[in-house]
Amino acid sequence: MGAYDAKTHFSELLERVAAGEELTITRNGTPVARMVPIRATGSPESRKKAIVAMRQLASRNQLAGLRVKDLIAEGRK
């Protein structure tokens, strides 16, 4: 769909995208943008599980007396 038509019919395009359609907008025949519906990224429960897993991983990764400043300095050598 051309940019001019997209601008003219923007509300209609939003309805189509909300219904699941993906649209490509062109300028002089060259694709310049895509309109895609936003997909759900997961349930609140799955996000909570991911946070718990990250915290468990972080609790197992300790610096054991090392300082971050020293590690950064060592990496610059």
C-alpha cells in the first residue's frame, strides 16, 4: 500500500491490523514500513516464573570476593 493511501485511510488500516492483518507501506514502490498487530508476550504467571528463574541463576553466580571494578580493569589489559 502506498504511503499516501495509508495516510488517507489510517483508521481503516488500524482496524485491519488489529484484526490480525500485516500490511507493508511503500514509497514510490519501495517498502518503507510494516504495520503488524501486537502479539501477547505471555501470561503474568509465565513472566513471574521467568523472574524467579533469573533470580535463582543470579544467586548461583557470585563474585566470590572479587570486585567488579577489578574485573573491568583486568579486561582492559
